Amino acid sequence: MHAVRALRVLLRLRDFRSLLAARLLSQAADGVYQVALATYVVFSPEKQASPAAIASAMAILLLPYSLLGPFTGVLLDRWRRRQVLLYGNLLRTLLAMATAALIVSKVPDWLFYASALSVTAVNRFVLAGLSAALPRVVDGEQQLVMANSLAPTAGTLAATAGGGLAFAIRLIGPDVDAFVVLLASAFYFLSALTALRMTPQLLGPDPTQLQPHLGEALLSTVRGLAAGLRHLAQRRVPARALAAMTLIRFCYGALTVMVLMLCRYAWSATESEGLALLGIAVVVSGAGFFAAAVVTPWAVERLTPFGWIACCAFGCAVLVPALGLFFTPGPMLAAAFVLGLGTQGTKISTDTVVQSWVDDAFRGRIFALYDVLFNVAFVGAAAVAALMLPPDGRSAALLGMVTVIYGLVAAAMARFRRS
């Protein structure tokens, strides 16, 4: 009941509703776009996907601009975040339309990846801006915890719903990939229109803390990045939370590649059957994300953020190998739910810790660094999975590795909570 009352209070805040709507539409578009790319790369009949091919695609789409993430953070601490949401989504609308045109034209893979990479680049600004802006539309730490439970999780569910819609359309046949990408561009455009409901100065940052000229801001990028890292180094609490989230994300990425390969080869005889199974896995994992949104505010209040992170990691350490070692769809789908709950519970807790312990003038930089860690961990996990996974995706060694990592995170967070 307390969570329901707190949620009602949040939804009465007009600016919070506007920011939430912009997030939901933007991340729904991300879900549609990412599934369109994944199905085009992995499940097209003319392509023979392997763990190495999947890892390469993830690296191409995520790694280059993830490494530039801190530089986007320096700009986010100088640009109006509302304008970033508006123009960023408008630009993604145009770039997604270009990607659809390339799919229809049957261009070489490198040109297709270049277009997709451009959409991913703008995404770095939008997601970091959404997280950095959240404290500007709520009042007090208690509301911030609830907002961190609702907004990112609702965004993840919107991405899951968008991905589910893309899966459903893709089951019609392999020739609808371009249409699915155009649907993503429409969602990006709606998100841009939603950002217009907020005033340009609402989401910050504080103009008195900005450097007056963009040229000076760009020249000071390296200094700003160093200042952000020093700011984080002086605050052991958010640094520990970010380290835990990075390791949890690594485990999630490795297991994602495993499930992709199981759906593609071990559990299905045709591409459409594998695509349907992958869609079910995404929905089940999304249910775990939703469960985390419901449980996390209550758990954080009683256990502290680090206590809850320890519980999430411990639950994954116990249940993922117990369910996953069967390598059959039923138990593995149950493991997907556990992973969704544990990963999102950790993320909500980490978001709250970072927002509460990092000064507003540095939030853009820290969340951009957060974004880098988030994506580099996923790409690194895909690379490790490519080395460990057999063609059909069954690997007890990979499950053992992630189990050990989950256990270490649980022990470290429990110890840090006590100290």
C-alpha cells in the first residue's frame, strides 16, 4: 500500500509524467529498433549466426560510442537536457528511416552497421539525459527511490513491449525488417513531440554552473572527464555500486548470448520457431523487470541499496545454475525471470545511489560513465561467450563462470553494507 500511495504522488507531478512519457516512447522505439536489428542479423535465413558473429555485431553497435560516453556526459552537463531529448529523438527518427532504406536496398553489411551505429550514438545522449534529469522532476530522496523504481523499469518494460511488437510483426515473414525499423522511427518522433510538453530549462543543468560557450566546453572535455572521475573516486559509495552493476550486467550479457544461440539452434528446427522462443524469453525477462520495480522500493527501505544488491546477486548465484543446467526451455525461462528481477533490482538501487551521492553538476558525466560501463560489460560478456559457447549454446562452463561472479558480488555487497 505504501508503494501504491507513493506511486500516486509521483503520477500527480506533471513534469514527472512528461519525462516518463518521453522515456516510454523513446525506449519502446529502442526495443523495436534493436529487435529489428537482431532478427535481421541473427534470424535471417541467408545468415548463419554464430556466437562470434553476435559478439561482433554487439561490439560494432555498442562499443565505439560507449567508449566516447564520458565525452557526451561533459556536453550533457552544459546542454539543456530537454533539448537533448527533443533534437536527439528527431535525429534518431531520420537515421532510423535511413536504416530502413538500406535494408530494402540490400547494401553491404558494413554500410548497414554504420547506419545502425549512428542511431546508437544518439542513444548515448538520450538515455544519459533521461537519468540525469530525473531528480529535477521529483522532491526528496524517498520520491527519488520510487521514481528510480518506476521510470527506468517502466522504460525497460516499454522496450520489452516494443521488442515484443517487433517480434510479432517479424513472425509474419523475413521481408518486413524495413517496416519494423520504420515503426521505430515513428516512436522516436512521438517521443520528440512529448519532450515539447516540458520547458527548455526544466531539466537542467543549472545555467550558473555552465560554461558559456560550446567551443570552450568542447575544449574542456578532457578536463571535465577527469573532474568527473575524481568526483566519483572521492565517493566510495557510488563507485562500489557502479562496480557491482557492471559485473551483474556482464553476467546478463553472457547469458543473453547463450539464450540467443539456444533459441536459434538447440530448441528449434526453423528460424520462425527460434524467433518465437526468443520472444517468449524476452517477455519472461521483462516480467522479472516488472517484479523488481514492485519489490525494490520495499526491499531498499528495509535492507539498504547495498543489502538489496547483495540479495539480487545471491538469488542469481543460486537459481541460475540450478535452473539453467537443464538447458531446456522451461527451466531456462524461469532463470530468465530471475535474471530480469536481479539485474533490474540492482540497476534501480545503483541509479538511486549515484543520484543521491553525486552532485548535480557532475551527474551528466557520471551517468555517461555509467552508460559506458553498462555497454562495455555487455560487449565484453558477448566476446567471452563467443569463446566459450559451442554452436548450439550449451555450456556448463559459462554458467559456472557467471555463478562465481554473482557469488562474489553478493559477498562484497553484504560486506560493504555492514561496514
